Amino acid sequence: MTTSNGRARSAGSDEERGGPERPARRRSVAGLRQPRVAGAPVSWGVFELTTDDPHLPGPELLLDQVQAAGYAGTELGPPGFLGDGPTMATRLRQRGLSLVGAFLPQRFSRPECLAEDRAWLTGVLDLLAQGLPDAVRPKAVLSDTSIEPDRMRWAGRIAEHPELRLSPPRFQTLMDNLHRAAELALERGFEPVFHSHAGSYVETDDEIRRVAEALDPSLCGLCLDTGHARFGGADPVSLLRDYRSLVRHVHVKDCDLAVLDQIRDEGSGMMEAWRRGIFCELGTGSADIAGFLAALRELAYEGWVVVEQDRFLTDADTPAAMLALQTRNREYLRAHGF
């Protein structure tokens, strides 16, 4: 993609974005700002579907391990997990960590849910603003909800069920509500990006591209999640190259296609895929993480790179084991120049 004067924009560029200013980052010898690497609570098993899991670490231990594993920042996790606004800010400041993103799912294609979802979104953004009044604000990572029953059941097999795709009117509703949510985030000083997700109405390669083509880039960019993209049959490197000017946030996640084959054969859904470890240690799956990182460098991406490994924890996931795993993920990126 190009700007109005024909110049190609690099992935993560601030040009034409209209979002909040970014902090200064270290520069390479070539003068480009270098991406920084963050972790995420989901890699420690903490996300919206696991909040009652007794295996979960507490917020203090989780942030201690994010720092110890070598990450410079973290995403939010379920709103409230890191505490109220001031508590969250104190915990991050004590460890020198930046808050880089907040995952904010919405039922964009369902107008009957608009008021409830918009009130929730406003509350989370207000919590973040309260805790970070003077700091650079995290990305507002907007996503279509992944708890749609039909889509969760048939996740990974959507191509076999065209009746589960959004009709043109519902797709337009999704885009309209996405843009309105993006405006809400911008009004509060947060840069919005859209995140595709397995089990949602934006899972497959053509669904991701359908949204990307319809996005108003002055309102919203893309958060490219390599694992969810690969799960849906997309090539993350191709998506990055094709929509480089829209990619303003990155989730680096691997995907084990052997697990995907199992759930397809059995007729299982997204929950079972998570339980079986569909999102595996970096470099051990089929998302071509090495190729994706090389493309980020080639395209001079300057945003945050967030390591994610969505996990359901078991008794084997001791604090020491979790730290070792996420340290290996961090070392994988370091070995590839990040």
C-alpha cells in the first residue's frame, strides 16, 4: 500500500495515523527505531476464559516473571487482573514495565449487544486512563468476540460451513460498530487496532482480508496475530506484506497444525484446541515465526512485538516451568534479532 504521493509506508508507520504520539525508542545503526518486545498474561494462562482457574498465578508473580523473562512490557489481560488503575500503574512502574495493549472483545455484528458492550468498553478505557494519566497509552486491541457458539464449535473448519459466514448486512453492522468503537478509543487517547480471532466471525484468511479492505485507516489499524491467522488458514507473512501500512501492533504466536488436524478429525471446537495446546512454543509450530520476524525487519516495523502463547494451565505448570517456557520464547525472538 502507498500514501497519496505514491510512497510506500513501512509497517507500523505513524504517517496518516492520527493516533497518540509514540515514545522515543532505541535506534539501530541505520537510524530506524527498533521494536520492543512485550509479554502477555495469556502466556501464563490468564485470559478471559480462565479467570476462575486455580492454577493461575497472581498479578505480582506474573509481572515478576514477565520482567525476569526479559520482556520490556506486557498487555493488560482480563481487565482488573492487574488491579484498579492506580494499583496497576504502581505494579508496572515498580518493575519498569510498559503497558502496551489491552484486548477488548466486542460483539460487533450483534446490534442487540451494542449498548452493553459499549458501556463495558468505556469502563475499561476509563480504568486505563485513570491508571496511566501521564504515560503513553496502550493500544486498544479491538476484536470480534470469540464466544460465538457456532463459530467456536466449528473453529478451524469454517470453510466447510459457508452458512456461518456473516451476511453482507451483518458484516456492515460489524464494520460500523468496529469504527464506532475505534472512535471511542481515539477520543480517549488510545490508538485502536483490530485483532482477528479463532472462533470469531473474523477467523479465516478471506474474513481477515474482508475486514482489512473495509477498514478506515484514519480510525483503526490492524493487530496481526500470527497464531490466530495461521489457525484460520492464512499466511501471516503474506498478510503482513499485503497490509503493511495497516499493521500497527503485532502478536507473535505459533500454531501447532497437528492439533488442528486432530480437532478437525474429531469434530471438536476451539475450547478443545486450547486445552490441547494449539498455540505452542515459538519455533515449534507451523506459523513460520522466523519468516515473519524477518519480514518485520525488512519492512522496518517499529511497533511493539508481543509474545503470546494462549494456554490452559495444568498441574505441571509450576511457576518455575512457566518462567522457563516464556524465557525460551523471549530468547527465540532475541536469536532472530528482536
